[in-house]
Amino acid sequence: MADRLLFSKTGRARYISHLDLMRTFQRAFFRAGIQIKHTGGFNPHPFVSIALPLSVGYSSQCEILEFGLIGGAAAEEVPERLTAAMPEGITVHRCYAGGRPLKELAFVDYIVTMEYGEGRPPEAEAALRQLLSRDSLVVRKKSKKAKSGYTEVDLIPRIRSWSLECAGDAMTLDAVLSAQNPGLNPELIRAAFCEAFPQYAPDYVWFHRRGVLDGDGNPFE
């Protein structure tokens, strides 16, 4: 059974790509003196695997990394020692034995903050609520498998629940979305809103991953 880390990725670390983040963890394990399992073959390398790779620019407080701890530190020592070897913005919170397979990770809770530089249009809230209350919301997204390079996706079946709050110049959407097979990137919600109501398009949008959930909506570990 693999070991797992729960870590956050915030601040400037949001702009570290998935592949660079994998390399960052591999180097951090080495610098911290924590021995982990390696892959086999002629060119073995440290085995680390991050569930649900995060899009560049997104922040998160619930990232999961799988690895195999074989020596150099007890599990309870790993978070502090590993965080000390990490760049600013990456904090390891827990190290624990993996339980359920990652394929049972069903939903992701995202916080999407839409900000307006010159004041939030009063009609924007009603427009977003109307959009997300539709029976169907079909958008086009890029697809490497489709001959045209695009495929159509209905967002509504992939949204488990949502709530919206408005304060000052911002709208904050809390949305629980399908995580995988198929998953839903909250960027598609932003894009659909801007296409349907371009007059209410926000000036700035921030995406934050707040939680990962199983099929019953409970926290996944």
C-alpha cells in the first residue's frame, strides 16, 4: 500500500507546472534525507504520483501525492522536514498510509472568485444563477481525440452542487464538480458565463481547490 501526503499549493507556487512540481518533490525528498521507493528498469527514478494534476495558476489546500516511504524519517516527521526543503507556497500537512484507491475520488470542491475592477454589475449575480440553473449547458472544449479538435460537453451533469455569494466587487462560487471520468475544470464555467453574458465578464478570476470528496460527498483520504 502506498503512502500519501496531503499538501497545499498557494502563492507563487500556483504557477509551478505539474511536471515541475513532481521534480520539486523528488528533489525535496532527497534534500530532506527521506528515502522513498524508486521505479524499476534501466533508469530508475524516485516514484511520486500526484492525484488530479492541478491547472497552472490554481491554488489548493487538498493536494494528494502518493509515494513509498522506506527510511530516513518516521511518517510523523515527514511533513515538517519535507516542507523545509520546499519552495515558498508548498506546505506538507500530513503523511499517512493510503487507503481507498484514487479511482474512488469522485468530486472536487472549488472556490471560484470573480472580481470586477470597476464595481460588480448588480445584474451579474442573477445572470450566473440563471446560467447554472439551466437543465443543460453545452460548451465546446478542446479535444485531442476529436477530428475537429473540439468536442461538446454538457456541464450541468458534472456539477454536483453549487452556491453563490456576492460581496463588494466580487462573486464567489462554491461548486462541487466531477473529479474524473469525466472531470470538470471550473474554467469551463467561467468561459460559459463570459460567452453567455459578455457584458458581465469579470476582470479577474481565481480558482482554489478546497476539498476532494468520495462518491457520497465525504472527504477523501
